[in-house]
Amino acid sequence: MNPHVEQLAIPYQRSMTFLSYIRGPLVNDWVEEQAQWLIDQVTGGVAHAEENLWATIETRFRQAYTDMAEKQKAQHNIRDLKMKGDDLDGFIAQFTTTAKKAGYDLNSEVTLDVFQRALPFKLVANCVKFDHPVTWNDWTRSAQTHQQEYIFLKERVKGNDRRGGATKPQWRNALNNRNPNAMDIGHTRAHATFTDEEKQQRIQSGLCFRCNQKGHIA
């Protein structure tokens, strides 16, 4: 009979053998903790043949493996996060959840740098220019304030378009393409009283009573 197989039939030995095959910088501390737990159990009087020893190690391994896989996935995904559209609050919630799964401190310089890179450049620029945020709460409050201002102004512009309000280009075109026959109020006489002779001369010459230009009568 294979003595090694006989050893694996004993929960304590099976657990220790299993742990001996798990190696790596990310799991070494976990393995040492589990091995010490097994030693403490048998030292405290638990029999080597107690099946709960193996059941506990197996359950802990599955949980640790799941947590580790989720953590590594979150660490990868957080660098691909980008704010989409105008939904800043939704993005902050998503970033917070992912950062916690990745095991990142929200106030760490690295996490804040990743957060800034995921925001629109102009939003970050306004936060730095006006608020000088330092902590996670500073950044989220500043970003929310400037995002709300942006949305408000954008809605105002849309409202002007719907009401037919003139935009800057429209005003510029209107000024650059004025009707040559339009009355130039900049040349209006300081006084608007004329003698009968002056009135008759303007009528005969087709001159405006206000700006002295032809093409219209006022």
C-alpha cells in the first residue's frame, strides 16, 4: 500500500500536503496563516483525523481564490474606466466599487491619478484651477460642482436654440452683413429740428431727416 496515499487519507496530512503545493508572492502569507491554523487546531486537542480540518482549508482556499481572481480583474478593469457622457455620479459609483474590489485606497496618489485620467480633460482642468483638490472627497465634490455648472450652461444654450435666440456667429454675421440702406444711428444729428427750407431740400434730395443718407426716409 502506498504510504503517501495513506497519509492523504488523514485530513490533517492531506491539508498540509495540499498547502505545500501552493506557492507564489501573492499567496505565501495566506498559506502560512492556514498552516499555522492547522497546527493550532491539533495542538489544542483536535484529532488529525478530524474531517473538518480539510473541509475548512478547502472552503478557505475556494474563497481566497475567488477573492484573488476578482481583485486582479478589478485592478485590470479600473485602468480602462472612462466617464461616459454627462453621468459623473454613475461613474464615481462605478469607480468606487471597482477600486474597493481592487484593494485600492481611494485617497492614495495612484488611485487619484487613475481617477483624474478617467475624467474629461476640461473637467479636471477646472477642478485644479478653481478648487485645488487633494483628497478623494475633494476631487468628487469639485468634479460634481463643475459638472453641474457645465450641464446647466449646456441646457441654457439648447434653450436659446429652441427659442430662436441668436448665437454668437449669428450676431457676428448680422453685424458684418448690414443692409447698406439701413439707417446709421451713429450719425444722427444732435438736434432733430429743421427749418421749412431744410426740410424741403431733404425731400427733394431724398435724404433721411436723421442720418442724412439716401435710401430711406425717417
